[in-house]
Amino acid sequence: MQGCFKSSLAGLREADSALPGRFYAAFFNYAIGLERLLKIILLLDKWHHERKFLTDDELRAKGHNVQKLYNDARPLFARYTVKWNPTYEPDKIRSDLLSFLANFANGNRYYNLTALAGALPCHAVDPIQTWEELLYRVYEQDVPNAEPITLRENAEDPDFDWTHDVVVAAASPYMCCRLVQLLAPLQRLLIAINRSVKEDDFKLGGEATDPSIPPNMEEFLDFVCEDKAVILQSQDWP
């Protein structure tokens, strides 16, 4: 899980349109990492309440839709008294980002293979194009002193490629910041569930009892932070 997230974030910092494979690898890794994290949270919640885990069939039935898994995890914040801060509420870009990851995990990850086979449906959109549209929105909303740019309006202009590369390079760190911040509430929820399970272990077997689940799993998210300035300066994953 940690490796997927860190590899994705590092890759997105370096990716550019000339090397689309890096984007695909980054999308895949982040979607896989997020799916694993959300399923771990749901597994631990089941263990806390019933002392049994979701079965393999139950896990498979939950699929790869990270947006749905994210929505499934939302009620657990109240259950474990983890405050849902206003900053956790997805804005339009973050909601569209979750939707993008869900679509990629559920089929768009095969876009390039389907294109190679000449079997793309008429409504299919290249996930890299969708990502770049998100980057333009992040550029205009998050990057300090950014000048509004009309997306692809000047695609035939010789200067378009240069402008496009500048926008992608400027927006990518801020997109990574959003991706890290997306994990912050889930990190807190994971800590709270871990603590609850540990308290149950003590009640059932005393303080000397061995933990029933791997302790301190939140350490796999030790790079997660809510402070934008700290994230942008991080040397841990870029």
C-alpha cells in the first residue's frame, strides 16, 4: 500500500505528456493503494464488531470502485468518533478526482490496450486527457499567481506545447498535494479503528495479550500530512 502511494506520487511529479506510460503507472498505483487502504479499513471495522473478517468473496464483491469504497467508509468516522473536519469535504476537483480514479480502476486502465485493438467505444476518453483537464483546473485554482488558461483552445498554436508543459509542471505538485490530503482523514480513521481493536484485545485477553491484528498499521501512511506547505517541501516521496 505504501509503496503504491509513494511510487504514484513520485511518478506524477516526473510525468510529462511525452512519456504517457508514467501517467498510467501512477494512476494504477494510486488507485491500487487507495483500494487497499479502504478495504483494510472495512476489514478492520468488521473485525472490531464481529471478530471475523470479510470473506474473500465479500472482498471481491466490493470491486475496484474506490469512490464507492470511499463512500462506504464515510459512516465509520461517526462510529469511531473521528471528527470529519470541513477540510475533508471533497470540493468539485477532489470529487472529480475520486471519480477519475474509480473509472480508471474499473476499466480505463485498459484504455491503451483497447485502443491498440481498435475496439474503443465512441464515447471513450483517454484517461491522460482527463487527467490533464484536472491539472488545468488545479493550475487555475491552486497554483499561486496562475493566469487563467482556456483548455486546448490554442492546440494548433506552435506555442501551445510549451504552455501546456509549463501548466502541467506547475500544477503537478499541487495535484500531488491534493492526493496526499485525500488520505489524511483515512489515516485518522485507521488509527482510531486500530486503537479500538487494541482495547478489545486487552478486554478479552489482558494487557499481556498479543495483538489480534498487526499493530501500528498507520505507520504505512507516515508520509501523509494535511499541511500543504509541508507536503510541497517533502523529500520523503518526490
